[in-house]
Amino acid sequence: MIKKPNVIEKWQKRNKYGRPGIPLSATKIAIHYTGKPDVDGDKTVSYFNNVVANGYKIGNRYIFASSHYVIGLGGEIYQLIPTDEICYATNSANSYAIAIEVATTGSDNHYTDATYKSMVHLCAWLCSYKNLNCKKDIITHTDVVGKKYKLCPIYMVKNPDKMQQFKIDCDNLKQGKITVNDIINCTSLNYNKKISDNAKSDSDNSTGSKNQGSGEQYATSQK
């Protein structure tokens, strides 16, 4: 089984706005984004745990919102709610999905290398831990609510080929075909160059190390 990533525990107190304590039997993992770029993970954690959880109104309505995990720009992984309890993140999928809120960067809301590695590591581990299929059971918020309601996470929704590559990366890590160090951020601007460099490095490796297989896998998936 894949090693669990480092997780910073920031447990949300029991409350009706974010952590109602309702049991969850997870069959999906839902990826989200914060709504705007360059909002780091600790700020999102504070918003959920110290603002929403205490009762926060916009107009005359209270906000009901939370997430099981939050991933920051530096790759930090925070856990706010146990994975056997529901959170309020994915609308009708709240009853069956583990939610991961992910920080983005740039005008297109892509991911930093550190963030992407943590996304892959966490999702691959959760799929192993919960006996889920990386290629079928990792979804976007938009998969649940539709594009007319919300584009979330916006980068992956606008670039479905990148979402597909993300699932492949998760599956490869889960199956041991690659290591965390082998993960290449498919949302980075120089992704193709990194793939080419990685494949060249592997082909030049006369010892036939384990990285050779992962390089070939990346080259294949890129095609």
C-alpha cells in the first residue's frame, strides 16, 4: 500500500455549518478549487474553521461550507474533517464524496509543482485506503453540478485532458509504476519539456533503473 502523505491536522469543531457529524461511506473523491488564484491553504483552513464554522452570513443566509482536505501552494496538506464524516462541499455528492480543496496560481488557476504532487499523492493514497479506482472515482465538482452551475476546479474543467492525465498519474502512483519524486506537474507551462527531458534521461540510463518504466509511461500518456 502506498505510504500516507504528511497531513497537518486542523480538525474543525462539530457545528451545523460545516461538520455536522453525519456518517460518510465514501465512493468518490471530489476535487475543488478556492475560487481565485494564489489563496494559500492556511487561509482557506482559517475561513472554514474560524469563520464559517462559527456561523457566517452573506445577506440573510448562513454559509454551509467545508472540506475534508485543503492543499496549499507549497504542497501542504491539511485535514479538517475525518473521511468517515460528510462535509459541505459537493452539493448532492456530499453524501458519498471526500472533498479536497486545492489552491491554484496564475491567471488560469493552474497548480504549483508542489501542489500537484500533493494532489496526486493524497488522491492515490485515498484510493488505496478506500479501495477506489483512480480513473473512475476521482471526480470534479462540475461533474456533479454541471458547467452551468459552476466550473470547479476551473483549470481541470477547461482542460479535460489535464484532468485525465492527473487520474493517470494517481493510478500510476497507486500501482507503484512511479514514485512521488517521478510526478511531473501536467499543468505547468513547460510540461512537454519536462516529459521530454525525463524520457531522455531514462533512455540514457544504462542501469535500467525503476525510473525508466515511469518515463516510458509518461511518454505514452503524453501521446
